[in-house]
Amino acid sequence: METKFSFPGIDEYLAPFAPFFRRQEGRELSACYVVGLMMEGERKSVEPMSEKVHASERGMQRLLTEVKWDHEGVFKEYRGQMLAETSDPQGVLVVDDTAFPKKGLHSVCVARQYCGALGKVANCQVGVSMSYVGREVCWPYAMELYVPRSWDDLEDPRCAILRKETRMPQSAHYREKWQIALEQIELARRDGVPHRAVVADAWYGNNAEFRKGLAEMGESYVVGVYSDTEVFIDPPLFVEPQPKRRGRGRPRKHPRLIETNPPPIKVSQLGLSLEDDAWEHLELRRDSRGKPLVVEAVSRRVWPAQGYRKGISHEEVWLIIERHKQSKDQFEFRYYFSNMPQNIPTVEIVRLFHERIWIEQGYQQLKEELGLDHHEGRSWIGWHRHVLLVFLAFGYLTRLRLQGKKRLHQKVWKQRLERHSIQKKEVSL
């Protein structure tokens, strides 16, 4: 097995992970796998990678399913290394999920569900993920395979067979995606990850239980919501149900909104009702061409109305409405909630939400360059090991990029010091 490759510093990068492999074979195979992911090629499945790195195809398959190594130990070491390079008090945790289209139904946790990669309902796997953004670097912090309900029906003989064939652990059960996301955020909290807020799209943000879970953790959040989400403009007032009197009908169980309270409205109605002079023009950052990214936004204090007919009340939050001009009289609107402090400027909340762009770029590199969605195995352990090895490859490339930036900054400062020294000599003469 040949393990020498033209990737500078790869041995040094992988050395801290070596103790988590029981045998030398596992260390060499993992190095081959990580390097194979980074080499050129359309497919990053085991067969083409093994040919390029001159390793045993059977050995690389065994690495994912049979070779004994401490997955959690490697995962923790990876997170520690990446945090050492990118830890930032102004960091952001970005929650999202990504789909892996599949043609068959025998790969672990494949089901007919919405597939973002295809833009429709199709056979796919879904990975719930969380990324960390710090020091202008975004990297995958965690990813967990979503277990659909059809893969957790233990009374269904077919489900039991599929779970056994794909080696699913008994502890793997159906959980809502937002519940998995909360567990990943809790992992980051245990790791002591410095961050300012949690950011998520409307798939998560529209879920009141997800927002409640974040608030109970003490997390600040900026999360998208759908256009038909209802909010109260004024604090909603509820009255407790009266004791049942004689007569027909069931007694009321839940508090009800008082009749004089203005009813809730959809956030889309609120956005369309705003005058042009209500919108703030905000400059967020510079794009790749050096041009400023300018958006229009409005912030309002509101009370989410989800579940109000059952007497459920929610904390006061910021509603941010953002619009982008598409044509002369047409605008595209975005809506999101935030529990950031009341004195925070609107531009800061908008800037935080736009940190989501990093995760889109990250997914693109993970899939197109490193083969995140090229895994052809069917097992639970194989899927998670493949994902982790892709993360290691991403970490190596990120490290190279950061070292390149550091050398560039050192070069710039050296040139400035040299110019300053020359100017100082000229003045003294």
C-alpha cells in the first residue's frame, strides 16, 4: 500500500488522529481515503479512489464498516483542531440540512421525502448538520443522519429487516430534525464553542418548539420564518376559561384572546403595508468583485401568534422584513425572527442572518470537490464514517488556506515595514 502523496503537511495534519486507530492498517487506509477525496476526479466512491491512491479497494471498504477505530475520538479531535484555528467570540452556529439522492430503497434511512438537491419529493437520505462560522471561515461542525418514521416502525417486519441489513444501532430512532439540531447545539455548548448567535432557515425557525429550545438554552437566534406566519403587533391579552355553567356544549379548556385585542396578521401583509420611507438601506459586506452588498430591511417588535387559539403565548421578538428589488414594481421578501437585545441595530441582525451564505458555499465544496454525496455503501456506520473522513479532508484544505492567508499577511506587513524604514531614512537624510 502506497501512502506517500504530494499533499504538503498531510502527515503532520493526520498525526493527531493516529491514536484512535487500533492498527497501522487503519491509519494507512484512512490517510489513503482522505487523500483520495482531495484528488481530482468526478466520482469519490471507493473504487475510483482506491485506484488513484494505489490502495486495496476491499481495504478501503473495510475501513468504513469493519476496521476498528474510535469514530467519536477522531470527531472530537477534528473539532478541537478546527476550533484552535477559527475560534471567535463573534462566531455563529448555522443549522441546516442537506439531501443525498438515492435510486434504490436499501441504503440506510432512504425514504421518499423532500430532496433539496432535486427540488422535489424523491428517494433520498437527509443529513442534519451544523456549521461554525468564525474568523471568516465556515466549517462543518456536526452532521447526523435523519431517521424517517418508516425506518423506526419496529412492528413492521420489512423495517426490522432493513435495519438489520444496514446495521442500524438500536439507539437510532426517529426524531424531528429540529430536535437533532438542538442536540448539535448542545454539543457545541459542551465543547465551549464561542459564538454570538444561532442562525437557521425557515424550515427550523418556523417551529416554535425549536425557538423555545434555543431560548431555554440561553441562545440568541436569528431564524427564518414563512410568509404566512402570523404575529401580533400589540401584546396579546388572554382570559382564563370560565367555570362551566349549565347548558349544552363542552367547557372551554384553554385561555382565549380577549375580543378587544387586535387579531394577528401575516408577516407578508405587514411587509406589503410598509411605506417606502420605512425601509433602511443597509450595507452588509463587499462581494467577490469588491462591490457593496446593500439590502433594504425593516425591524419591528412583535409577538408570534402560533397556537394562540389554544391560549399559547410567545416571547416578544424582533421581526425583520427584508426585500430585494426584482423589477420595477416587484420585490422579493424575506422574514425572520430574532431574540437579540432590543438595543441592537437592525443591520447587525441582518448581517448575522446573511452568515448562512457560508454554509451554502461549504456544501458546494463538500459535495462537488470532496464527494460528500458520492458514498455508495448502505450501512449506518459506513455513512457516518464517510462523512467524518470528508470533514477531515475539508479541515486539511481549510488549514492550507489559512496558512496561505497568514503568509500573505506576513508578506504585506514586511513590505510595509520596509517602506516605512526607507521613508524614515530619507527623512533623516
